[in-house]
Amino acid sequence: RPADAILFERGVLTRLRPQDAEDFVQAVADNALHLSDWVPWADDPQARQAKAEGADADWLADRAYVYALRLEPTGQIIGGLGLYRRVGEGAIELGYWVAADHTGTGLASAAVSALASVAIALADIERLELHIDQANVPSSALARRLGFRLARVYAYDPVTPAQSGRMQVWLRP
């Protein structure tokens, strides 16, 4: 498993624990309009709650490792990042979101870079994936900037009006 806390130059990722659920749900709710184009569960109160409440069980079962993004260890939650074991043996998917008032500041790049380094260092991981809708240009630019390579694009059924129905899979290494 990865570490419970990951310090990086711009902040800290802390394992999402049950006592963080309310703050996590509120942070997503506060950013639902900003996130809902790419994060379908962002504007669904029940889905937000389920995501927060399920994080601990997912961690213990080695299904997913969800982190709260903060500027300091006890600070306000301003984003979420996770590693998800849903893309096959030897691989892990990284997903992320950052509060609207922190986009364009380099914080997302720094946080994703920190978690990517941790993911690649896991003993059973050979490949890290980012899955990004083709229309989400800023996230594709982040992947490219961090040295991921576009491996393939596949069609899927979009669930939000902004989604293109074309999913990019970015790989590292």
C-alpha cells in the first residue's frame, strides 16, 4: 500500500479517513459546478457521500487509495486524488480533482506528480494510467506536461454534456 500521507513541495495528500468524510463531501459540493463536466458524481449528493464513506473500506481491501489534497496537513480539503486498481494486473489508474480556485496554479500538476511517483514505486505496479475525456484539454495538457504518453483512445457512452465520448488513456512509464 502507499503511505497514508504524501508530502510534496506545494502541499500534502492525506489518506481519506471516515473522520474526513464530511469535509470531503462539502469540498466536492462547493466545487460541483466546476467539476460536474468531468466528475459525474460531483453534483450527486448520494454519490459524493458514498465516495467519501467508501474510501476507508476500499483502502483496506486494496481496491483504491483515496487522498484529500490540502495545502498543510490539517488544512482545508481543496482536492482529491486516488489510485484505483481497476485497469488490470500490474497497473493502476490515477484520478484527481482540484477546487476551482486552485486550478491553473500548478497545484494539480505537483500533486499528480507526487502521487504518480508513489504509484510507480509500488512493488506490483508496472504501469500507471490516466483516463481523460478527449474534450478535457487542461487534463490532457497536464498528462503531457508530466511525461505521460497517449497510448490509445476508445469510445464510451458519455454521462455529462461536456464529455465527448472519446476516452484518452495516458501511460507512464
